[in-house]
Amino acid sequence: MATENDAKALSKERFNQYAAGYVTNKTHAKGAELGRLIEITQPQAAWVTLDIATGGGHTALKFAPHVAQVTATDLAPNMLDKAKTFITGQGVSNVDFQIADAENLPFEDGLFDLVTCRIAPHHFPDAAQFVREAARVLKPGGTLLVQDQVLPEDFAAARYVDAFEKLRDISHNRVFTEGEWVGLFREAGLTVWHTEQLTKRHDLVHWARMQGNNAFDIERLQVLLAVAPPLALAWMEAENVGTPEASFVNHHLIIAGHKGKA
């Protein structure tokens, strides 16, 4: 049975390997929700912020013009290097970069006004510990803002969709429902004040090849779409199944919670 350290090593290895693709990938680089994150949090010019598992650096870059300082972190050194090259290449100078484990952050308590984490927690072995760590490094009154994939509330459909995601990427740990995310925030002492969901459509072949899937892997993914039970199929909204143009959607949750003032 894989340990938590094994899972982190696997994520580190794969994101080091595929780092360049995450800088240009439209799922991470684009989307109206990047602007929506700004609208939700209303960042202030004096804020010190932390972006966990920054990936290609798109969230850190989006917030940088609105705040005093952003610290962008990632577990994978190559990914962090790619993010640094990307962000500094835009002429941005108020972002610093640090290797960090989302579940064991190397920062003192109460340091940040805002902590963000976008499209990453489904890779974390212990998402509850990530939320606790994010809450710990927040200042009283600060906000944790997370965007990640979300599952339907129906248990069987949720497990099917999660298995489909994991088949494509073995470093995928698990996705949560909205109710589970709210519970994780509350257990960490955070008060949830905003949730919303959105969908992203993916070209199946491109989505699979981003993680090095071969033709056999892609065929298995096509089969999973073709035989999906009704609730899972409705959630994924699959189109053109069995063809090179096959596509599907995954759902994302944006959730924000604040830390109570001392």
C-alpha cells in the first residue's frame, strides 16, 4: 500500500516531468474564473499573500498587481522554476518563489492576509491537513480561497468520476464534494462565506496526453465514458464518445472562508 510520502514523491516526479505543459495549458492559464477570484476576494494593496501549489504560476501572476507581495510555492522544483520564468518574464517583481509542501508549510503562524490554491488539492494525500496548514498561516481575519475539481453528491457517481480522473493521472489522489469541502474548512476553524461551481470542457485526447497517456490508456478512458452510469454520464456531459473529438466536462468549486479574528 502506497504511503503519503510515496504519493508526494509521485506527484513531485510527474509535475517535474510535465511542468512546461502546465504553463501553457488553457485549463490552468485561462478561464474567466481567474478574474472571478479577484472579484470574490477584493485584494488590497497592502496584503501579503501565499499561493500554494502554484503550478504554472497563473494565480500568483493574477493577484500580483493587486497586492504588496505574493509568495508562490510548489513541491516540484522544476514546476516552480517554470513558474518563476513565466512570471518574471511578464515584468512582475513582487512575487517570490519557495519550494514547499502544502501539508507542512515552512511559514510562521499568522503571516498572510490571503492564501490561494487553484486546481491542485486533488493531488494532496491529506487535503484536511492542507486546509489546517493554510488556516494556521493566515492572519486573523484572513481568507483561504480554493478552486479545485468537485464531485457530485451521489456517492456512486462521485466514485466513478474520480476513478476516471485517476486513470488519466496516477498522481491524482481524490476529489471532494462541495459538502466535504465545507466540512474541511469548518474543521480547520474557517467560516465559509462563498461557494460557487463552474464547468470546464476538455478535449479527451489532449487532456490525456498532457499526462503522457498512450493510445491504450486513451482507449480505456473512452470506454469509461461510453459505459458510464447515468448520473456520472450526466455529470461529465460527454460528447463524441469513441471518436478523436471526444470531450467531457469536469466541475470545479470555488470556496472561500475566513479565519476568525482574535
